[in-house]
Amino acid sequence: MPRLQPIPYEQASDEVRAVYDDIKATRNVPDVNNFWKYIANDPATLRRTWQSLKEVMAPGEIDPLTKELLYLAVSVTNGCDYCIASHSAAATKAGMTPRMFGELMAIIGMANETNRLATGYAVPVDPAFQK
Amino acid sequence: MPRLQPIPYEQASDEVRAVYDDIKATRNVPDVNNFWKYIANDPATLRRTWQSLKEVMAPGEIDPLTKELLYLAVSVTNGCDYCIASHSAAATKAGMTPRMFGELMAIIGMANETNRLATGYAVPVDPAFQK
Amino acid sequence: MPRLQPIPYEQASDEVRAVYDDIKATRNVPDVNNFWKYIANDPATLRRTWQSLKEVMAPGEIDPLTKELLYLAVSVTNGCDYCIASHSAAATKAGMTPRMFGELMAIIGMANETNRLATGYAVPVDPAFQK
Amino acid sequence: MPRLQPIPYEQASDEVRAVYDDIKATRNVPDVNNFWKYIANDPATLRRTWQSLKEVMAPGEIDPLTKELLYLAVSVTNGCDYCIASHSAAATKAGMTPRMFGELMAIIGMANETNRLATGYAVPVDPAFQK
Amino acid sequence: MPRLQPIPYEQASDEVRAVYDDIKATRNVPDVNNFWKYIANDPATLRRTWQSLKEVMAPGEIDPLTKELLYLAVSVTNGCDYCIASHSAAATKAGMTPRMFGELMAIIGMANETNRLATGYAVPVDPAFQK
Amino acid sequence: MPRLQPIPYEQASDEVRAVYDDIKATRNVPDVNNFWKYIANDPATLRRTWQSLKEVMAPGEIDPLTKELLYLAVSVTNGCDYCIASHSAAATKAGMTPRMFGELMAIIGMANETNRLATGYAVPVDPAFQK
């Protein structure tokens, strides 16, 4: 298997192109970003991932900006550089200000710190939290 | 070193008690939860962690409920069972509904999935994201 | 300590060279890859790691291709870019097709998603799984 | 939000029951396991997760047993106790023998070890792996 | 595959018993702990893991207590509850005091926090660190 | 939000400059490294992180070199490339030799391996470790 190449719109199959078109229309962007062009090497994964993401990130009880901040919090915790770059852009587009970014990073940092403290001290769950 | 025991208010030093009092006053709760009682074995960590957490979780450009959702997103991604229990309770207190919890988990799940896809496909960052 | 440099065959000690020779013979390759040249800075780690890896990755009840797919699944979950690159190459050599790569990534993605859902929902283990 | 309860078949909505029925028919089991009963608190996540999992775990170029081994490799690396228990059972049902389990764990262990060595030694990717 | 059972000394094969004997003699303990009794289900993994661990944890340029503290730092970061329990005991035996434990946890917490900050802010490596 | 830029001393506010000055004085260095220049975009995070780090990394019952080794162990386990680079430099400055680095990496590797074995085999904690 040679190194996978991104699949540009022009070379995409009809199946892939239909997903690209839906991404572009839903997000109102002129082209899809690299993530989609790479996973398009497996059209089933492309389709399923887009359908799921579209459903999950649609406005619900949690607003779109908050959803992007949550996506960033997971991506930073997992150390996914690509995802941090793409979702920082998406969050900015959704209204994240530099001060919000600063607060977000501070929370992510603190949560990672206290997660480890709770684990390292082997803190038992309070009965009140188990009801 | 024997197994660490939680430090109840009655047995706490003045230094520890002062932190407990501030936590109880800030959160309007009758007692602190186990996390604080365990890390109180190291009063410097207790004080520093509380001061930092208090500052980071205070209302800012990101509202308190969203901050708790972000804390949960990190805690789930790190698999910290204690933190999931305690911050689920805190988020609920801050207004999280069952439907919001469902959306939150869905986002955490999707972000973890696409983080791995981006990493596994070795997707290069789009030039547009690097400006 | 200055930045560690890779140790090429020509500059290697007899101890290191013996490991390099065994890697080359076992894998039928003209040279060892960077991983070995860097950890060769600690000959004990080089020897022990190679011996262990050789033993673990030898054909057993699990076939060599499946073993490489499993190695990739761990490497992607850990976000180890070097390991993803080297084990993608190894898996390809062992017979991984592009379609298998696509299926592999899809499984890794789903497993990471449902791992977090199970953790976030704090699902208790079914009694049937504990027998 | 009180502690989430599992949703048994008898109390499930038609939407949830339809998913349960499909899981039971596809897997030929008398009841669904706890994972599904908990995420059923969010019917959209239940439906989407099952549809995705069913598609991803169906026989393809990678056989069902191998797919379960891969799922286990991710679950162990993420430290998801529930997932380890449920997918150990599923892998056993798909044909995993005790010796295969032993080899699987050995590979997971080695991969986690060499992942960290590659990262800690900051090994640069070999040009041969980038083609 | 039924749920794996620990293998006690009395029921162990000669191969497994030889490893148990070496662990007991090296550590001067009357019995091996559960970790060894479970991985003994795969005698090759038992032997290889013990040989490697014995070599790695032997006194070197880093002293035995520090080695145990490092083991704990990794185990807490990975959220391995068993490993935290067993290596807290081992570190205590090697001389860890409650105050050292407190400092250790504080460092682990801070490192996890700043790791995420560096990742989230996408901080580029200083040229001075690359020499 | 455009891509964050590092804040050099000359352009820093008085608040940020005071932190930079304290870092430079405490560490006896002519300039702060990139980590601080990036998080300086959020002066509250800069101040709080430095105060906490200064307190945690000060000489205590654990000596400064060991503290840096511990920081590295966490950073490697988390796969934070920036942190590995910066704390390798800091550890070297504190006295880490190439042989110590080799031993450190070997321990990190082994701990990651046995963490996963303990988790994958679902080893129950020995009663002796729970006292």
C-alpha cells in the first residue's frame, strides 16, 4: 500500500462527491478540508463519519459554539494536532474570541491536572455522587 | 507509607480548614467532597489546586455550565471515574439536563473517533488553518 | 546531554552491530530503521527491545499480518506518528491492502468512540461478562 | 439530572425497541448488554452508534475475529474496563483462544512500550516510510 | 475463553514456578502479587516481562526509589489503578515518605496540565532545544 | 481569532513582563522559552501556571533532577513533543547524563507495557495493597 493521497473533488467518485457537496453546502465553504479528502480513500468511512458528525454537531440543547469548544477540549487532551488546528478554526468561525480560547485552555489544563490527582490519590467516589 | 486517609474537617489543621471553609462558602455546600479530603494530605497541593480551580472555573467569557461540560469532556476522555462522577454532579447543579448530557457524550464520542481517524490517516494540516 | 544522534552501522559497537545484524537477517532488509538507530544509544534497551519484539511478533496463533494491524491500532490510539508510519509500512509488507487499512481505521475510530461512551455513561459490567 | 438508569426492553420506546431488536437479531442474543441500555437514554446516540458499529464490524476484508481483537487492543490501550470485559466476551465468542488472548496482550504491551520509546527518543520518520 | 484465573504457586508449571521463585528471591517476598499470577496464564509473557522488569528496575545511574517514583508517574498518567496500588506499595518499601508522595502527585498534576497547554497553544519547539 | 503569536518581552504588558522577569531570575536564563511566550496571550494563565510550576518544582523532599525526570516521564507518556524537548533540556541542565536518559526511557517503556498488561488481564488489586 503506497502512501495515501488526498482525493480532490475533480477525481472523486460520484459517491464521494455527493458527500463533499453536502459538507460544502452545510458549512457554506468552497472546498472540504484535508480530513475529508484523506478519509475519502474509504468512501464508507467518509459517508458514515460525515453523517454522524453532521447529526452530532447540529444545533441542539448545546449551542454550536459550545460544541466546538467541547471538540477542542477532547482534541487537546488526545494531542491530535490536526484536530486542534481544524477545530480552532471552526470554533473561531462559530464565535470563539481570544479570551474564550484562553479560558478554554485553562480549563483543559486544570481538568487534566485534577484528573490525575484524583486518580493518583485513588479518591473513592462520594456516596452523594452515586445516587 | 500506609494507605492515605481522607482528612475530615474536625481533624484538619488551620491551614487545611481555611481552604475547606472557602470551598464551602464559594460553592454553598455543607461539606467538601472526597477529592479535597484526600489531597489535603498535602496542604500545599490542596491550597494551590483550590486557588487555581476557583480562578479557572469562575464566570468569565465562558459561562459556568459550559465550563462544567468542558471539564466533563476532558474527564471522560481521560477515563477518570471519580472526576466523571463529581463533575456530572456539578454540571447538573449548574443546569445540565439529561438531553444536554446525551449531546455532550455524543460529541465526546465523535471527537475521540475523528481524532484517531485524523491521526491514523496522517492528515496534514491545511494551509488555511496555519494562518 | 546534547541532542541524541542515530548510530549508523559503521559507528556501532560490536554489541549494537550484532543486534542490527539480527534485525536485518530476521526481516530481510538492507538496513535497520531509525527507531533502532536511536535507541541504540542505550545498547541494553536496544537488545532487550529487539529480543522482546522478535519473540512477540513471531508467527503464533495470531498471524503476522494481524499482529501488524494490532500494532497499528495501538499506535494510532496512542498518537505515535513514528510508529504509525513504520507499522503502516510493515503491515503493507505483510499484506495489508488499502481496503484493509480503511476497515482498520474505521474499527479504531469506533472503538475509541464507544470506549468513551461506556466510560462517560459509567456503564456497569454485565454479570454475564464476569464469569 | 439524577444518576442515569439502564432502559430495559419492557420500558423502551418503540424507537429504542427497534434498535434492541436489531441488535438481538444480528448477534443472535436474547438480550442486549448494559452498554446499549445506558446509551438508550439518548435514542439518537443509540441508533447512530448501533448503525455505525454494525457496519464497521460486519465481515469485510478483515474477518470478524480479527476485528474483535482490534477492538480489544484499543480498549486496553484506553483503559476502558467495561469495553475490555464486553469485547473479551465477544472475541471469545468469535473464536479467540486463551493462547490468542496471551499473544494479543503481549502485542498490546510491546506496542505501548515501543510507542513511548519512539516518542521519548524523538525518532524522526525514515524517508522510506514517507513515500 | 472463560474468565482467566490467577495461577497460584502450587498449581504452577515448573516454568512458571521458576519465575515466581526468582521474583520472590529478588524482592525478598513470601509470594508474588496478583499481576504475576494473572499474566502467568501466558508463561512466555510472564518470563519475558519479569526478565525485562528485573533488568530495567535494577540499581543503575538512577536509584531504586527514583525508579519507583517514575513508574508511579507513568501509572497515574495512564490511569492504571492496579499499577498505582502496587507501585505505591513498592515505592513506600523503597523509602517514599508521605511528603514525597505529595510532591510526586503535584508534579504529575502540573506536568499533565502544562502538557495540554503546550499542545493546545501549539507551541513550536525553541531552536535552542533542537541542538 | 487569528493564529496566536508569541509575545516577546519588548511587546509584553507590565503584568506579563513581571512574570517573564521572575522566570528569568529564578532560572538564571536570558530569555523565557516559547511555552511562556504563547500562554502569555492569556496573562492570568501565564501568572497562575508559573506560580504553580515554581512552587511544585522547587527543591523539596524530591530533588530537582528527579523532579525533571518525573516531568519527562509524564510528557513522554502523554506524547507532548514540545514538553519532551523542553524538559529534556531542563533535565540535562539539572544533571541528567545520557545513561540516565537511557534508563529513564527504559522505565517509561516498561511501565507503559505493564500498565496495559495489568489492565488487559483485569488484575484485581491484592488485599495487601489496600491496607
